[in-house]
Amino acid sequence: MPELPEVETTVRFLRKKVRNRAFIDVWTDFAKMLQIRQGSTGQVKKGNFEDFRKQLKNKKIQKIWRRGKNIILELSCDKTLLIHQKLTGHLLVGYWIMDNGYWKPKSRGFLGEKVNTYIHLLFTMDNGLMLGLSDLRKFAKVELWDTEKLKESKAILSLGPEPLAKDFTFEKFKEYLKNKKGKIKQVLMNQEVIAGIGNIYSDEILWEAKVNPCKEIKRLSDKEIKKIYDAMRKILEKAIKVQGESISDYRTPTGERGGFDKFRKVYRREGEKCSRCQAVIKKTKIGGRSAHFCPKCQTL
DNA sequence: AGTTGTGTTGAAGA
DNA sequence: ATCTTCAACACAAC
């Protein structure tokens, strides 16, 4: 699942490969994932794929950045593509050829692996390179915005701070947490509080900080908040360094697995021994989502 | 073979 | 307002 480190990995790769390239064409077999946003509120324009295709044609990618789990491609003519990969979507870069209804990678390699074959959207760039979106569950969204409208949209403005931003200090983190209520895991995953953390990294961060995911915010000591803050930065930075996790569907844009699985301590490790204290990792539900933790070193 | 779990986000329901 | 549940969708594992 692409969370902050996976999205960052993708964005860094895209900068190297498609910055300053222009779109020649776009193909999809699932037009529902594409939307044209317009007007002051960014309403969804009723339209069809041909509109989208026409508007994208010959637009040049000028700037590529990330906000939370969103990939943002700023284009020429004051347009911007906003891509959210949701659960199983991941962008891939390479060459494909249509082979009776399916896009087949032009050469052997990682792009041929099953997880990378659910291509439902494919852009062709002006140098022939292609940008594909493989998305098994088809939840991913690609929206075309007016650049200025996007910047003042709820989609961007409602997001909390970037956890790795230089000016996001411990004091600020504490302030952001203090007036929230609920369990720490839920709050960490709330994109309006902090942007980019999902189920995997919230579990990993809390294990690292030795804080139980069910602990209520108001019962956290300053010391615990500091440990969560430090763990958050440490884990996210580490994950970016190794190009994210690939326990499920995420792959880097070359179709390769990220390296974080080696460092994954609790997520989907129910029944295994805690690498710190040998107690058995437990799994529970918090707000309908799975939460993994060590009952011994993450006491309530 | 039918049921359940998967996890992000926004919308609908309470 | 604020909380919880569910739908979007496809597949693996049970």
C-alpha cells in the first residue's frame, strides 16, 4: 500500500524519468478513475475520456512533487495532474505493447510480474517512454486540475503537515496532537492531522516508540509523544532509503520490490515473536482496521 | 464454493 | 456536529 515512503520513492523516480517530457497520448480501460476538476470548488466535470485525453495531449510535465500520499504532476498551460494510488495502484515506467487486449511489457523483467500486470491507464511520452498505472482493485484516482485551483482545494489544504518537513518540530507535533482525541493509531493515520501515514507505518512507528496503538491521545505523556515523533521520522526516513515496502502490491516504478520488508517488525506479523522481547505479536481492530503490536513492550 | 480480509478515502447513516 | 459503517473493486486465503 503506497504510503508516504512509497509515494516519495515513486516521485523521486518520476523526476528522473519523465520530468520535462510531454504527453503524447493516454489510454485507459477504466475511464471512471479519471476526472476533470474545474470551477472554484474543483467540481467534477461531467465528461468523458476523450475530453481528458484532449486536454492532456502535448502538455509538458514541469514539476513533480508529493503531498501526503498524493503524487502531483504540474503541467504546462497551468494544469496539474493529481494522482492518488489508493490501495493497490502503483505507477510504472517502461515500454509496453498491446497484445490481444492486454498491455505486455516489451522486454522481460519485473514489469511482467503478476502484480504489475493490472495496467488500467497508460500514458505515452514524447520520447516513447510510457507511464503505466497497475491497479488490481481499481481504486486509484487521477484528476486533472487547474494548477491554482488545486492549491486552494480542500484536497490539498485539508491535509496536515508533512511529517518529514524540516520545520515540523517536536513542539509543533505536540501541538497538533494535543487537541485531538481518540486512539493514537487512528490519529496518526488521520491525514488531516499528519499527512502520509497509513496502516503499515503507523504500526511500525508505534512499535519503535513502544507505545500501544490503542492508547488514548490524552493519556500520552510528553515523553511518549517525543518517542513517537522520533520514531516517526526514523521509520519514514529509513523506509524511503530502502524504497518502501512491498508486502502487498506496491512496487517501485521499475516493478521491483522495496526493501522495507526486512525492517518490518509488527505489521502482518501476528503470532510471530517480537524481535525486541520475544513476546508474541498480537493483532487487534481499531476503528475497523487491523493494528499489530507487541503486548509486552507496548503496554497500555 | 461461498465467505472473509485486505486498507484509502469519501459519502452515507446514526 | 461527530461518530461509525459502508461502498468503490478484485483477488487470495480460508
